[in-house]
Amino acid sequence: MSAPGHAAEPHRTTAIEATATGTVQGVGFRYLTRQRAEALGLCGSAVNRPDGSVRITAQGPEEPVAELVAWLRSPRAPGRVEHLGVRQVEPDPGATGFEIG
């Protein structure tokens, strides 16, 4: 028998914050990122930054989050991502939906 709180978690929630630089504004990047994230069952956001980058947050099960990051780094992502900086962050237990801004 497992100790309380130590049961296997098949869908452990993880969260990332990423910054995409390159040609990522004005090319549908945020909208297609939201579409991809929603298809993967993730919540988060994609927001244009004044410096021309886009800040992406995403949370959900580990595998779909990793799939989104791989998609963002791939040629299938809209525009041209020259660099994608990704870091793990604490999941937000109240997060719902995927917003663009």
C-alpha cells in the first residue's frame, strides 16, 4: 500500500514559461499556438511582448506540454522561431483555458 500523497500520478501536471524570439508577431503565431495547445488539452497563454517576442505559458500533463514545446521549436510553428527559451514553473491550480494577448 502506498503512503498518502505518494500514489502514482499518471497525469502529473507540469507547467512551463517560454519566450519565443524571431519572426513571431503578425504571423498568426499566438492564434496557432492556442489552437495547438487546446488540441493537446493544455491551458495557458500566448502574449506579444514589446520587444517583438512572444511569452508562452502552458500547463497540463507532462507529455502534451513536451509536445507543445517540440511543436514550437519545429518548422511547423508559424513565422520563424529563432530561439525558444523554456523554463519550468509552478503549475497554477486555478488555470483554465488558453488566452492570447
